[in-house]
Amino acid sequence: EEVNMQTLKGREFVAAVTAVVKQDVKGNVYFDGIVEDVSERKRNEQQIQKLNDSLRTRSTDLEAINHELEAFSYSVSHDLRAPLRAIDGFSRILLTSYADKLDETGRDRLDRIRAAAQRMGKLIDDLLNLSRVSRVKLERETIDVSKLANEVVQELSHGEPERKVSVAIQPELQGHADSRLLRVVLDNLLGNAWKFTAQQEDAQIEVGEQVNGEGHVFFVRDNGAGFDMQYADKLFGAFQRLHDDSAFPGTGIGLATVQRVINKHGGRIWAESEVGKGASFYFTLQQRGNV
């Protein structure tokens, strides 16, 4: 039993009392046991209880915030797309139906309006993808990573059939991950490799795996524009871009989404690069020792 007791000097403490009933040779009943001061343990338990209560409160608050974010995402998806479509659509009508009434400057301005509207639409898509990653329930399975990477490359090739890119994908790569989310990772990493090798005459992309102290490490490597490693800490931040938009367009959200997916799997992602000499992105799907 745990009871509140007091020492002979008047100090109160919580005692854990363990005793058994015994009988001496004369038949007298007595108790034989131990009284242990567990006050410190009880204080620790109370502190842990307070922390648990605080965590439950924070969890409830976070759940409410997530619901608000979902409502915001819905609003972005539906309410903002309509005016963007209108801007793009009416600009296209002006360009096609009133082209003879517009001078070169007027047509250029409308082209810029359309490009800006389409860029905003892409930004909305990327933001929604970033927010969805946090809400997706992780469903791991054994995935043929080589096959998935080949599918992504085929789609990139169909989008730009005129490009000649040498792609080497290591066969029989396997990973234990959520297939939908791993597709997001490969879409972004291979899409970036494809984009940043656009100015290379001999464009090369490689997908493979190596084993080191972190276990099985996948990589996507290219010989494209590369980047300065002193800015590597900005690489996975939302809206962070290391290249001029006119040379390599993008929203700066793709790698933030990739990092969120990898973190959700309990893995890690990092990059190595040199300006003008390509980039290598490495990622694990699970830290060694995690189940």
C-alpha cells in the first residue's frame, strides 16, 4: 500500500508499505515488512501526469488547427481556382478573338497575365500537395522502386520527347514505404533532375542505392546545373529557390514536400552538389533500428 506518513521529526512523506502477517512461537500475530520513502517517485509521477495532460491539450489544439487547415485547403482549391481560370480564360479569348486589334505590346501583356495565372495555379497545386502529405495515413508495403522510377522517367520523356537524356536506373531496387508518397518523392527528385539538366548537351540521370552506416540509402543523381553547398540549409524550405526562375521555373515547394514525406517515413534526406557539376540527393525510408 502507498500511504501518507510522518517521521518522528515531523517530515511528511509518501510511503510504500510492504508487509506480511506472521506468528511467533507463542501464537502472537505481528507484521513483518518494509516502509520505503517514495516521495520523489510520486513527485515524478505527478510531473509526468501534468506533462501528459499538457500534451493531450496540445494534441486537441493541433487537431483543431488541422481541421482549420483542411478548411483553408478546400477554400484554396475551390475558391481561388475559379478566378484564376477566369483570368487565364478571358486573356486567352482576347488573344485569339481580338488579336488583330492588339499591338505587339498588348499581346505580350496578355501572355504575361496568362503565365502569371498559370504559375499561381501551379503554386496552389503544390501547396495543396504539401498540406496533404501531413494528413495521409502511412501504409507501408514492399515497393519496386526501380519500376516506379522508370514510370516517372517515361512520363517526363513523353512530356518532352525532343529531349535526349541518358537515364540509368539500378534494377531490383526495393523499399518499404507508402507507394503514393514514394511516388511524390520520385516525381519531385527526378523532375528536378530532368529540369536542371535541360541545358546539358549530354544530360545524365542516375537512380540507385548504396549501403552505409545508415543502412540502405537511395539516391537520384544528375550532371545538371548543381548548386552552391553554402545554401544547402535552404534547400528543403518552402518557397526557397537557389536558381533564377527565368532559367529554371518552379515554385520552390517540391523539395519541402519531399522532406515532409521522408520525415513521415522516419527517414532522412540530404544533398551534395557543386555548381555546374550536377547534384546528388540521398534519402532513407527508415532510420536504422526503427521498426
